[in-house]
Amino acid sequence: MKYDKGSLGKDYKDGSIIFEENSIGKEMYIILSGNVKVIKEKGDVETVIATLGEGDFFGEMSLFDNYPRSATVKAEGNVSLLEINQKNFLKKISKDPSLAFRMLEKMSHRIRKTDDKILNYIVEIKNLAEDSQGFV
């Protein structure tokens, strides 16, 4: 799917923060070129939970709920983005309902990947706990 940058386009330089975890926002972004890192912070520890590239989108949860941003997103290299607010998003999906389906499909894929990661961590922790019992 190709998008015209037009007046909704935004450019970010390497290392620029697009938005921070816990900030308030009502926009989502589609990556026109470049990559971004999605980062979660816990105390002093920063963990990259995803790297997204051309054609990917992020920030979409803010269009559906009133919660703060769930992660920080930072440019990795120079990045061009299309910024879409809730009003424009609703207008776009009313003209092309398949867009909503494609977004839900991508979001579903992300949830499945997250579920797999969580399960792998649980198994790993369980195995470590079992292994450490032999040292008691």
C-alpha cells in the first residue's frame, strides 16, 4: 500500500523520540521509509520490544482508548512517517473498510507473537527454577 506524504508527513532524524511511554497522544503513524525502535522502560532498564520498518504502523492503540502511550518509539536512522489522527482515521476507514480489517489482522499477529514470547519466558523461568532446586 502506497501513501502520499502530503501535509500529514513528518520526518525524524536518527535517535529522535517520536513519542514517549506514558505520554498522551491521539495519533497513529505509518512508516513511509526508515525504521523505528519500540522501547519499554522498567526502572533504568530499556528493552527494545520491536523494530518496525516501511509499511508498518504504530501508535494505533491511542485511536481506540484513552490510555497513555504504552511504549517509547525512537527513530533508528532517518525516518519519514505519516501521522494520522482519530478523525482522519475514521474518515479513511469509512471510505475503505478493508483498511480496518488489515489493521486488525496486523494487531492480531502482534498479539500472537507477544503470547509466544510470554510462553517462552514462562517455560524458561520454570526450567531455571527446576534447575536451581538441584543446588539446594
